[in-house]
Amino acid sequence: MRYLTLVALPLLAMSASPVLAKGCIRGAAAGGVGGHFVGKGHAVMGAAVGCAVAHHHYAKQAKADKARARNRG
């Protein structure tokens, strides 16, 4: 059951939009590698956290780009 939640979160984030999915994949890859070096069993948790952090970053960046485009014209 715990692994189902860890798999469902990235899939849900990837279904939002292609830009956010790209960020999730990058974040999950970086988090997985970082978690692997932290210790045994932390790679999956690192991937989930990396996906969430990258998703937040790219969502904030997309919102700023939209505001910038709105102000230009």
C-alpha cells in the first residue's frame, strides 16, 4: 500500500501538463540518486520528494512566465 502511494504521486503530477511532468522526471531522477547515496531504502523516498520539489519549482516558474507574458501585452 505504501508503494502504491509513492507511485501514484508522480503519476498524478505528470498528468497535469508536459512541463510539470518534465520537472517531475528530472526531480525524481536527482532525488533517487541522492537518496541512493544517503542509505539503504532511501532512493524511492528521494525520488518522491525530488518529484514534488521539481513539480513545485516548475509550477512557480510557469506562473511567473504567464504573468510576464500578460504584462507585456
